[in-house]
Amino acid sequence: MKRSRLSLLTACALLAPLALGAPAAAAAEAGGRPGSGTAAPAPLPLVNPGFEQGTAGWAFSPGTGVATNYPHGGGGLVYLDDGAGKSVTQTVTATGRGTYDISAWIATGGANGRYEARVNGAVVASVTLADASNYRRHTLSRITLARGDRLEIGFRSGDGWINADDLMVSPSSPADPRISSSDPKIVEMFDWAKLKANSWVQLPGAQGPLNVDEWNTGGSGTGTYGASYWAGYANRSGYYSRDFAHQLAGAGVLGLSGANKAMLRSFAASATAEHAYYPVWALNFDTTSYLSIDYRSPSSFVREVPAVFELVQKAAEAYRWSGDRAYVDDPTLWDFYRHATGEFVDLHDGGKANGPVKVAEGTGKGIFQGTASYNEQSGEPLAEAGDAIGSQYQAYLAMAELARGKGDRDLAATYQRKARDLKAYFNSTWSGAGSGADMVRGYTTDGRALTGWGKENSWFMPMKQIIAPGARLDAYLDYIDQQASGEDAPDNIEALTYLPDTFFTNNRGDTAWKWMNHVYDRKDIQHVNAKQGTNGDYPEVSFTLLGQTVEGLLGVEPDAPARTLTTQSRLPAGMDWLKIDDLRIGTGTFSLRHDGATKSTLTNTSGGGAYTWEARFPGAHATITVNGVPQKARTKVVDGVTYTYATPSVAAGRTVTVQVG
């Protein structure tokens, strides 16, 4: 029999999009990287994906049906009783070409059920279901269809009951990066993260509910979804600035440049004078309307200072990944950068005196009044916070980079100077004396300096590299690792996803890898918010593991506008080699392999022109070879670390190996 007990998810889960298709015009934004020729997928007319229309569109064997007792979202679900031979299927005819991922929320009372896809009668993707009584998200990946193909999506019975709900069609990512390694754990981790992250991508043109949250499960009307992906709770119909900023690199690895740009632009457009140049905290998947749970009025909406600056930093990062000149030429984006690093700082610097520099402040009140820190639960009346000032520093650096991309050298120099002055102030005055537990990580509205463990306002300072390198930084990194490993660690998995970034940025590959494993190994545990599902079904988890593999372990720094990439091995102890294929940077495609910390190999697999490769190796090495030919060893110091490096040109179809000794 179908499951009868109620679940907390009944009251809070998200309705699936009502029509899973994309008109050609609406889907154009979903196209691949610039110049790639990747076509947007055709509409895929799946009917009644959330079972809100009863049995419409589906075929049912005996022992199956539609029920209302345990939905994931909305009011309906499909059930299969236990025992062999039961199935629920839907067959649709493809309207055109496309490659798709199709996800469903599934709960089971026993193992060995099946969720599968057949094309023209042949099984092309399937998942064998484990025994898991709480809903989990399962995905059938990279199903390629041509016009006229018959696709059957089906659930088939196993050793216990099956409940399924809220199917969603996603366009498969333009890139299909593949990892190989001497360490099978990173391969397993990356494969899981790639599949899971892509399952959160919206198909532009799909019709779906707006303003869904745990207290408004039906939402308020429907809209046409734009190029976007889930970034925030899976039971809300939108994406959040903080989550989006942290997921952008992983989306870049998947080639989701269209979604990154559309989402960033939606936040930029919301940062109006009426909002005191804060972007809104969350938008619906239509990429235009504000998510109502977080927006009440122009003077009452959730806003947090670090997000303003992180979005500027991430715009520069997206520009480096994609090479898309919209990031420097689009007036909406450009106005946002200027306001965020100009008027916003001026408007929010009215409390604590900071001498020759300006530091954006929060109100010391709740999230609907504007907080200084991402640490919403601290209860501290913060005016200035470590995560905000660190993010402001990176925003200044990003603004300098974007100005250079625009060709404005004077503006670039101005913001380079602003960044230098802010960092000098931080290290001499704002947090100039302490280390470890004595490091200042914020100031209250009455001027008190706060030290000790502040979670985000602690680890963001070294992650944003505002702390000068040296013994003081080293001591603080040790302190962060100790605190995050102890009783005061954050309860929510999404907070812990920042720790690998913190340690990779500061060349602590072993510690970063430890935290990647910590996050991944807890993916099947129920999230602290029971309404969310498992930790692994929090979107930030999968996206960040992708970014941390490429930008962290492989040390990839893309610069598509300059047709350059920089690499640095940060492989942990015990990982002898690591390789990625189908790494997309701008219009280029690459394979990269690191063997330990002394040998790197890059292949330009694209049909385009040459890229300059800066192959970096920590330390001052006596020799460096390029394809076995000795070269004069050059060194540079970056953020306090000495590197030996070479800069060969890697033409299309060519492989280059650089090694130090």
C-alpha cells in the first residue's frame, strides 16, 4: 500500500513547473558559450509533472495511482504499491533536438525500484532506488533526443512502496567536464556533483509557479522562467544572491554562461536608488519579479552588505570564464558595479569613523533592515563585519579589472588604489594587532571590537585575502580550522561549503580537501531544516564541489578575454595525479593534468586559436622545462607566495608539458 503518514514536506515543498518547454525565442539565452554554436534545446512537452491534474498524461498499472497523503509539493503525488510488475509511465514525442536531464523527487519504503527513461523503446538512463522514506531528488542525465523520438519516463516497483512527485526537465549543460585521478574519491565526488548541479538548471521558457515558499506552497500565479538555476532552498521558487555568488564558479565549469549572466543582471537591475543601491535578496525564476518571502517593500526587504560586493567580484569572475563583453559593455551591469563600489559605500558609511577610507556598514538590526554580516544568527549588533570588509576589498579589485576590460585605465588605477588603501587600513587599524582568537572580525554599532569565532565574518577575511600574508594569517587559518571542527561549527551544510575555498585560496590543499570530503560525506544526511531535504539536495553543495575541484585542486584561473589561463596544482597528500577533460574557457576547450606539484600538462582541444598558459609551481625551483626543453626559471611573488612559472603558447590541437625540478 502507498505510504500513509504525513511529512513536514507536505506543507512546504515546491511545485514543479507546469509546462516543461521552451519557445525558441525564450530559449535563446540558454544557448552555449559565445561562438560555440550550441543550440538551445527544443521544448519537451511533459504533461502534469507535479500530479496536480490527477492522472492526466500518465499511464498506470494496477497497484498504482495518484494520492494526496504525502506530496512533495502541491497537493498530489504518484504512488506504486510494493511488489513486482507495477509501473507509472508517460510517453512524449520530441518536438525537436535537445539533450536533457529529467529529475524527480522520490521516496521509497524499500529498495530496488526503478526510475528510468526509454527512447524509442530502449533504456537510455536509469536509477535504482535505495530504501529512503524521505523525499530525495533523482536525475536521469544527458538524454539526447531528435525530432520525432518517443521518450518514455517511468517509475517501476521494487521491494517497497514508491512515492514520486515534481518532475523537472533541465537542459543538459553545454560542457560535460570529466575528471580522472589516482584517487577514486575525487572522481566519485565530481561525477555526483556534476549530475546534481545540472539537475537544478531551469529550462528557459518553462511555465512555473512564482513566490512559492514553505508558508505559501501554492505560490501566487505563474510566470515564464528565464535562464537560471536553483540557488537557495529547494522549496522556494527562486534564487538568492549569496548562494548564487558562491555557485557561479561551479556553473562556469558546466558552461552555464547564459544563466550566470541573466541571474547577475537581474540582481544588478534591482539595485536601484530606491533600494539604496542594495540588490534584492532573491528573485523568482522568471528573473524579474522579487521573491515575496524576502521582499515586503522598497524599505523592508532582506539585504546583507557582503552580497552587494560579492556580486561585483563574481561579475569579474564570470567575465574571465566566459569572455562575454556584456560584463563590461552592458549599461545595467556597469551601473551596478559603479553604484556598488561608489554610492552604496557612501550611503552606508555613517557610523564608525575609518580615517582615510570608507567601509560600508549594516544597521545592527535584523535582516529586513540591512545586516553587516552573512552570520544572521549571531545576534550581534554589527556595524562592520569581516565578511563585508573582505568582500568590499575584492569588489574594488574586481572593479579595477572590469575597468581595464572596458579600456578605462584611469578608473582601473583608482580602484586598484582603493583596494590597496582598504587592505592597508584593515591590517594596520581595523584588525591590526590580533591573530588567532584575538583577530578583530567586526565592530558593533556602539564601537566595540569583536574577536573570537564569528563563522562567516571570521573565515571570509582570509578567503577574501584581506589579511596580509604571514604568521598572523597562518595562525588565523589554524584557528578557523579548529573552530569549524569543534562544538561551535555551523549546523547548516551550506555554511561549511565555504571552508574549502578559504583554505585553497591560502594554499592549504590538504585542509581544503579535508573539508571537501566533510561536505560530500554528509550529502545523504537530513538537512538541519527538515523541510529542505537532504544536505545533498541543497544546491550550493554540488555547485561548490565543482568549482572547488577546478579552481581549488586544479588551481585554474581563467582569463578568456585575454585568451590566457593560469594553473597551479594544489593536490593533497595521497592524490598523485588529477586530470580534467572538456574544461571550457571562453570559446576554448582544454584538458589539464597535474602530476603532483611539479608537473602539469595542458592540451588545447578546441578548434580556435592559441591560449597563453601560465603554469605556476610553488617555490623557487632551479630548473623548469617546457616539453623537455630547459628554460630560464622565472619567479614571481603572488599574495606572499613565491612561484616558478613558464608562459608557453598552446595552439589548437597542441599538448604542452611544463615541469620543475
